Amino acid sequence: MPAMQPESRGDNEPGRLTEAEPCRMAEGGSGRLIAIASGKGGVGKTWFAITLAHALSRTGARVLLFDGDLGLANVDVQLGLTPELDLSSVLSGRATMAEAILRHPQGGFDILAGRSGSGALSAMGDALLERLLHLLREQSQCYDHVILDLGAGVERPLRRMVAAADILLAVATEEPTSLTDAYALLKLTWADTPAGDTRVVVNQAGTRSAGERTYATLRRACGTFLHQEPPLAGVVRRDEKVRDAIRRQSLLLVRHPSCPAGSDVEAIAASLVAGLERGRRS
Ligand SMILES: Nc1ncnc2c1ncn2[C@@H]1O[C@H](COP(=O)(O)OP(=O)(O)O)[C@@H](O)[C@H]1O
Ligand SMILES: [Mg+2]
């Protein structure tokens, strides 16, 4: 597919990726894998994954953003990037994972791009998927956080990737279909990994309290039928600035620093970092 260019990128010119810094594995990153999934498509996973990666990197953490949407990869499209190497280069043996990882110069985080629409990755067999997860786990030692932007649905490869992650952030919106799909995702992933660390992100909330009510609905359904209640990671408000940043293929926190949705994602990043610090002390 040809690279899609925005009408005007304005203040932000991240179009070229640079080489990632050599791995500082010796410094011992915690290598925490954070999966972003939702069940339903179009709820804001990719935008949230990008903005969370950026917010975490602004706290000084080493972050890798991995485009794990094997069918419709679009981290690169949202960011207006045209990487020469991507996940398919790694899986075909043309490049190592370290070679295919590139640095977003403005965001300060690293990216392993996907390959949109090739179909080959979504049809990946078990052995290849396990190899990919093995490589990713190895590479994660170079980072504090690895964010996995996953595709929609609850199919087996997606559930396998969720099971391989340390934390699942299940993204839902107030739309009933999004809530039922998030519930289905939680039910199935809990069946795979009963004690998994799962938290809910409510995105595109009209207000914080509306978002909290949406969360309460999901939590109650989980409590009643699954006998487990996922904690709330945070509410992200609906914000026109998000659409603007995506239209211009730029980072929200660069283009609109301290807008409501940006502040909400920064708060989620801060709580994830605080959780990591607590984990380190104990
Ligand atoms: N907090 C938000 N406020 C306003 N619009 C949002 C917000 N989050 C996401 N969106 C909109 O949702 C659309 C879909 O986002 P995307 O990240 O592609 O979703 P997904 O990866 O879940 O399919 C975006 O193009 C954007 O317009
Ligand atoms: Mg997406």
C-alpha cells in the first residue's frame, strides 16, 4: 500500500525513523509486556498504544511499541512513517528483530512496525507465533516496557499474545457493543490465564464520571458472571485533539501538550510506572 501522507503535518516532522540505540540489556530492563486489546475494533487501541508509549518514554523509561495487529497493522500509518523493515522482514529471516526496530526520534521510543493487509501474518501458524513471542520476550530485556498494540477480535493468536503479556489493558468505550466485546475478551483471556493482571481503560468517555460509570457496568458484569473484577487503569476522555493529531499523523503530546486526553494517558502511564517501582522494591 502506498504511504498515506496527511494534508499537512504542521509542526511535526517525524517522517523518518532513525536507528534504535544499541540494546542496553546489561542495564537490565524489567521487560514488562503490556498488551492493548479490546475485542471490538475502532475503540482507539492504536492511538492509545502510541500515546502510552510516548508518555512512558517521557518518564525516562525505555519503551518499545510493537505493532501486533497481525491483520491490519497501522501504527506506522497513524504516525506517518514508512519503515523499510518491519515484522514481516523479521519473520521471513531478512532482518533480525534488533535490526527491524527503529527509533521514533521525536517520541524517544522504539517501534517494530507491522505489515498491513499482507494477510500472511494473520494466517501465521502456531510455530511461527511462538517464535515471534520468544524473540519479543528476548528483546524485551532491552526495555522497561514493551507495548503490544493488538488487533480486534478474540481469535486464538490474539489470545496467545495476551497470555504471553504481563499486563492486559482492555480498552472499552461506552458503546454497548464495545462493552460486550470487552467482556468477551476478558472472559476468554481469563479462561486462558486465570490470574493474569488485567486492567480496564475506558476511552472516548464524555466525562470522567461517565467513563467511571461505563467501567462500573463492565466490572459488575465481570463480578456477577466471571467472579473476578478487573481494576480500572484509567478513563481517557473524548477529545477532538485526538482526531486532529491522527489526521496530521503526529504525536498528541507534541501537537497538543496537556489536552484532556493527553493528560489522561499520562496519568495512566504514571500509575503503570508507580506499579513497576513498587514491584521493584518488593
Ligand atoms: N480519546 C479519543 N477522543 C476522540 N477520538 C478518539 C479517541 N480515541 C480514539 N479516537 C478515534 O477513534 C479512531 C480509531 O482509533 P484507532 O486507534 O485506530 O482504533 P483501534 O486501533 O482500536 O481500531 C481514531 O481515528 C480517532 O478518531
Ligand atoms: Mg488498531
